[in-house]
Amino acid sequence: MTTDLRYLVYTAMLTAALWIPYIVCQVRTNGPLQPSNYADPGLPRPVPPWGQRAHRAYLNAIEVFAPFAALVVAAHLTGKADAMTAFWSASFFWLRLAHAVVYWVGFPYLRTVLFTLAFVAEAGIFWEIIR
């Protein structure tokens, strides 16, 4: 497996697991789901700010995963995967992991920097494909 694909798999698993902190927060704050929650999932179950941030970090990870995955797969299929795409793929994963942690903790400016750098990593893969 290439480094690009390895970090795509790591990013997929990270994205798939980011719901866990939010659910832990829900259960710790509101207890397990009750039958009424299943009948009307719109019933409010408020959570503290860190739980709300965990949920937003999860949603944000889902939003940025598809473009990253498409770029890594395109680089692989076109034979453009190389040391630079590997660097950008690894960078994307570590930046997104840091982004999630910083989002949960609530560092506003650092979160934006990490998000932007992860986008730069995606742009780097894009550049390697089109050049």
C-alpha cells in the first residue's frame, strides 16, 4: 500500500471515530437514550460546550473527507502519487487529528490555522496531480 493510501485509510478511520466523544458527552450528560428519543429524535438533549465542539469537529471532518479522498484516489489512479503526495497526505492526516483535538479543547485561532493548513495539504495533492 502506498503512503498516500495508508494516510487515506488512517483519515477514514479518524473521521469514522470522531462521533465517539460527542456520544460519550451525551451519555454522561443526559444518560442513555430513552424510548422517547427514538420516537422523536428532535427532542432536545443539551450538552456542555465541549460536547458541542466535539460534534462540530466530527461534522467538519466529514465535510473535508470527500475532497481529500478524491484527490488521493485520483493521484493513485493517474500514477501521480509520489513522495510529495505522500507528504501532503500524511500532513493532512496529522493536521486533521490536531484540528479535532484543538476544536474539542476550544482554541479558536489555532483551530483555524490547522484547518487552513489541512486545506493547503489538499491543494498540494491537487497541484501534484495537475502539473
